[in-house]
Amino acid sequence: MNQPRISVDLILAKMAEDVEKSQKHILKSKEVLLGPLDTKIASTPHEIVYEEDRVKLKHYFPLAETRVKTPLLVVYALINRETVLDLQPGKSVVENVLKEGIDLYMIDWGYPTRKDRYQGIDDHVNGYLDNIVDFVRHRHEAPKINLMGICMGGSFCIMYSALHPEKVKNLITTVSPSNFDTDKGLLNIWAKVIDADLIADTRGNMPGDMLNMCFLLLNPARLMLDKYVGYFENVDDRVFVENFIRMEKWIFDSPDVPGEVMRQFINDCYKKNLLIQSKMELGGKRVDLRNITMPVLNIYGRFDHLVPPEMCELLTSRVGSKDTEDMCLDTGHIGIYVSAKCQKELAPKIARWLQERDGVEQEDVAARPAKAGPKKETGPKSRPSLKRTQKVSTAGR
């Protein structure tokens, strides 16, 4: 039986066609890469209204009429930067939240240096975060504010709300780990065998580049190969290139993490799982989740490889609040903030949830901060020898 043969002319014609396509692709790519590219991130207008050491507080200018009276403070993780919430106009959680009529503040944790190596979770939760909450409360003459935490920042918000429930009106957590008793996700397996004491004692701060490499190794085929193959295939598309560069800017803008924070987070949370058991201690006080009696909205991603659902879904059953809600989105850890589908779901849900609870509770006069101004800084509670500087802006009051 004769084997079918492909005409030589057909093969040559196909080769010529591919060469022509490659030439056009290369010429267009050259035009894109050598031309002007808009790769700015975090461009939503805001002002810095509070500074303390490396930490800054952003207050965003409104984009719509205020529909939620109580201001919202967003607390991002110490790993990577909060700028992922404001990558670009039209693809920005910050912008979408503002359009829903929410008065928005967000913490910029800055870039820790060697002098910050001894600052632990207590310094951040009962120090920086508590000072900022008091500043926002005083600025708005409000007894309580709304609090939204993201990833590790969400864990901090859970701790804070348990220790200072009189200052938090509503708590929102997004992809925030609280239960670490799971082997789902390679990061959980690694964290349980990492010698955090050795790292903190020898390195001081956990280098951001080291953390980045760990995250890339969680899925090297997709995070180190596939995405760059996709880039070269679409390098002649200006919009694609601009979006790609914005994301790369965020990924590799990686501050170090204070050594004591990393030590305690790994030892007390990943290894001992103290938080969800209400056994964790900060500043000599137990973090009892039953003290979280304010409404809680708990949002997480079904396909999150860093903080899988098992790390989030127990929270609402352990807090003292009777008003709780879980929301699981079909996305991953970062997709919850950058995917077009989640952009349409996340901000409207947050806004509706807050609107339904805004003004419901009677004002607690005893919880109102003093009129004299934000509390005077006396230094970190667990490390009183460290000196802090504090700057407060009165712009826009």
C-alpha cells in the first residue's frame, strides 16, 4: 500500500508563509518595544496623611458620592506590595471600591531595613496598625472603622479585631490564612520544616528576593516558563506588553520581611497553628477569636495555591460574631484582585455588604477617641528600645 505523500510545493509554501508571519511579528514587536509604553502602577490619586518610621497611610480621593459613612482601612501583607490592588486604571480594586462610594485608606508598609529586624507581629498589630486605626477614628470622629485585610495582612486584622473589638465596626478578610493545619499547597509543607529561628538569627530580615524565588518554585513550569513563552508570543501586542510589565513590576518589587515577624508567623501559625485555636499571644494578651463579635465577611479563592480554601474557611465558625458570611470565588491568590471577572464581583460585594451594616450599630461613646488628636507615640510595645518617628498630615481634613 502506497503511503500518502505531501507535495514538496505545499511544504515550501507553508515554510514561506511561516517566515512571512515571523517577519511581521518581529517588525511589529520592535515597533512596540521601542515605542512609548505606559507601565505606571498605583496611579489612583491619593495623599499621604500619616507616617511612622517606614510606614505610610494612603488616603484616596473620592470618585463618587459617599455611600458608606464609615471609612474602610485596607491592610496588605508585609510580603510584596499593596500596589497590586491598583495596577492600572480599569483594572484596579482601589478604583472600583472608590466608585462604590467608600472612603478608602490603605497602609503602605514600606521597605524594612536592618534596624527593623527585631520588630515582631506585636509591633505591627498593637503598634503601627493600632496607631493608624486611632488616627483614622480621630480624623473622622468615629468610634469604629471598617477593616479589610489581605493575605498576611488579613491575619493581622483577625488578631487586631480580637484584641481591639471596640475599634472595629466590620471585618473583611480576603485570602487570609487563619487555619494552618493543612498540607494543601506546597508552601504549607515547606513552612512546617523551615528553620525560622536560624533564618532570623543569621539573616535578620527575610530577603524579599528569597521569598520571591520560593513562590516561583511552587509552580516553576507556569511561573517561570509558560508566562515568558506567552510574552514572546504576544510581544507584538502593545496592551499585552504593558499589562505584562506592570505585573512584573509588582512581582519583583519585594520588600524584605522583618525577621521577628517571619519567625513568629512560621512558628506560631504554620507550625503550631495557634491562631485558629485562640491560643496565640501578642503583647502578653491571648488572641481569642470569640472576641470578634463584629460582622465578618470572609472571601477566598477556590484555586489559591498559596492560601488554599482549607486555610480560610474555618474562621467564621470560630469567631464570636453571629453575622458572618463566606464567599469563595473561582480564582487564585492574585486573580482575586486582577482578573476581569473578579473585578466585577469583589468591589460591588464589599460595598453592598458594608452598606447593609453602615449605621446599624449605636455609637459607642466610651470608644470615641479623645479630641486632642491621635495618641502620642511611645515606641514599640515589645521592643521599647527602638525609636520611631511619626508624621501626621492635616491635608484634606
